[in-house]
Amino acid sequence: MPNIKNLTSLNMSNIPPVKEYVSLKPYTSFGIEATARYFAAFSGEDELKQLLSNPVCSEVPALIMGGGSNILFTQDYQGLVLHNNIRGLEILEENEQSVVIRVGAGENWDELVGYCVRQGWAGLENLSYIPGQVGASPIQNIGAYGAEVKDTIKMVHTLNRHSLMPLTYSNADCEFDYRQSIFKKQLRGKRVITHVVFLLSKKPRYNLNYGTLNVTVRQKGAVNLTNIRQAVIDIRRQKLPEPDETGSAGSFFKNPVVDQNKYRKLVSNHPDLPSYKLNKKHYKIPAGWLIDQLGWKGYREGDAGVHPNQALVLVNYGNATGRQIYELATRIRKAVRDHFGIDLDYEVNIL
Ligand SMILES: Cc1cc2nc3c(=O)[nH]c(=O)nc-3n(C[C@H](O)[C@H](O)[C@H](O)COP(=O)(O)OP(=O)(O)OC[C@H]3O[C@@H](n4cnc5c(N)ncnc54)[C@H](O)[C@@H]3O)c2cc1C
């Protein structure tokens, strides 16, 4: 690990300044205190390349950070946090049916959704009000209200973290799955996503099958992109903590998928078990229901707790530490394993 003089001496050159001991609290939605040993922001590929190619930077681990809405820091980060500020949106192709846009990874996700809805470009509206940046959206294939971002992504532009070579991934290359992609599996931490290319429709096929969305949209009047976006925002505001008010990272756990044998066993013990049939052999079980059955919803210990309206969401009521949130998550996991025999996976990136 280089000494302080080494890394901060980078500030003498024309690459973005590297700061030391930067609080990450304002950069994460959990609002938890943790310090980055080194911190720099980049607003273009050249700046990023300059930072990554400097031999001093390559001596410490580096973490690419977007909106910090899917990260839990359980301790200070002893490496270099690189905050993505690559902005911009350009139209690559357009005709009467569709539009192809290329968006900078550092753009705010919900601002992009709002912009597309105003243009009449369909595909992202069900994903309204998800915090974070565009660049993180393919990583866990963000999803909500019956939609997943994989259905609109045409290509993902990246930079190899080590060779600094640009590499483009087609939709199929990304190996998208439920809250999963190649960037969260074998390429985890190995690529920096710089731009995402979306294919959006000008002749929308609305997707209102999920939960109460259909009813809420129709209460607003016509079925159109604006009303769908507003309905999604209204429902999310009722169910989830306001990102600016209560610290969280959204769903802390993924919904588990079980095979048929396990499913039958569960149903015989819990006839009211909600489930979603994925295919002939697999069922998805709502993790929130499992956690709620065990009485965790609304549980609070100090400033760490389980959201009163959504048992999947762990919250920081003010001054919880990352350790406290993590310990609570570990206890919930154990309780679910002991009672249901199901291992919950974390959706949040725990560092
Ligand atoms: C209140 C709330 C509600 C939420 N609701 C949903 C929801 O409905 N559906 C859903 O899917 N998610 C949801 N989330 C989770 C989160 O918003 C998404 O996962 C989002 O895409 C994370 O974006 P981010 O920019 O904040 O990523 P970060 O938290 O900054 O990063 C997440 C991971 O991606 C990596 N990363 C980020 N940007 C890049 C990049 N450009 N290149 C390479 N690696 C990168 C980071 O290193 C980290 O490992 C919610 C979160 C909150 C707080």
C-alpha cells in the first residue's frame, strides 16, 4: 500500500484530484459513516483512464461508485473510491417506431426515466423512482413492477479496469437474470461501465400486470406513460422509505428461488405461502413474506431496523453503523434458514 505522499502527489498532475479520508456518508443512501482512504471523481473516459493507469493508483484496491444506493459499508474503505460523473445523452438512431439512446453512466437513473417519459419513449416507466445511476442499472438488472432493465438494454460500453481497453457487451453478452448479470458474477469489479445504450419504443405496450399498478394508473385517468410513471412513484412512496429521509438500500435480500420438492414441502407447512411459478421446476418466494412471518417487520434495535411497511428493507434511523445493519441482516438470515430451511442471498453489495 503506498503512503499518503505517493497518492496525493497525483494532485500535482492534470488528472482529477485525489482527496484523502473522505466521508462516504453523503455518497450512500444508507447514510452510514465510513471513510474512503482515497477518493476521486471522474467525468469522462480519459480522466478515468488517467486515474486507473497511474501506477500509484493501481497499488490500492479501487471501487467504482455510482449513487451508493446498493452498497453497505461495514468498515472504512482502505482503497480508492472512484465516483462516476460521466454525463450525457445522445440519440444514435430514431424512426417512427423506436429510438436508440446512449447515456453516460453517471447520469441519475430516475432523471433519465422522467426524460424518456416526457419524450414519449416507452420501456423505462415501470422503473421510475429507483435511486442510483444509469451505469449501475445493468449490474443487478434493476427491476420493479413487472419490468426489468434488461428488456430495454441494447449494449453496455465498458472499460477493462486493468488493460484500460474499451469493451462493448451486447444484451446477450450481459447474461441478465433476476437481479443478476455478468457484471455481478464473473466480471464483478473488473469492468467500469461508461455508457449504456437503450432501445425504447415510440409505440408502447403498457405493462400493468403487477400488483395494484393497473388500478392506480386508471385512477389517474388515461393509461399513458406519464400516469404510469406517477402511479409507480405513488405506490413506491407508500411502501418504501423516502431515499432522502430514511437511510436504506432498498431490498436487502433477494427473493429466493426454490425447486419443486422444496416448494411442496413449504406449502404443506404453510398453505398460505405466496409464490410465483418461474417454470415447471422452480418457484420464486417473496423474501419479505418469509421475514414478516417471523415477526421482523418494524423491528428496531437502536438505529438499525426493519422497515414497518416492507420487511425486505433494512433501515438506518439515524446513527446506525454498517456493522449493526449487517448484524441485523445476519440474524434475519439465520432465522429464515432455521424456520424455512431457505438461505437468503443479499441483494446489497456489502463491503
Ligand atoms: C429506497 C431504495 C429503493 C430501491 N428500489 C430498487 C428497485 O425497485 N429495484 C432495484 O433493482 N433496485 C432498487 N434499489 C437498489 C439500487 O437503487 C439499484 O441497485 C441501483 O441500480 C444502484 O445504483 P447506484 O448507482 O446507487 O449503485 P452503487 O450503489 O453506487 O453501486 C452498486 C454496485 O455497482 C458497482 N458500480 C456502480 N456503478 C458502476 C459502474 N459505472 N461501473 C462498474 N461498476 C459500477 C459498484 O461498485 C457496486 O458494486 C433501491 C435502493 C433504494 C435505496
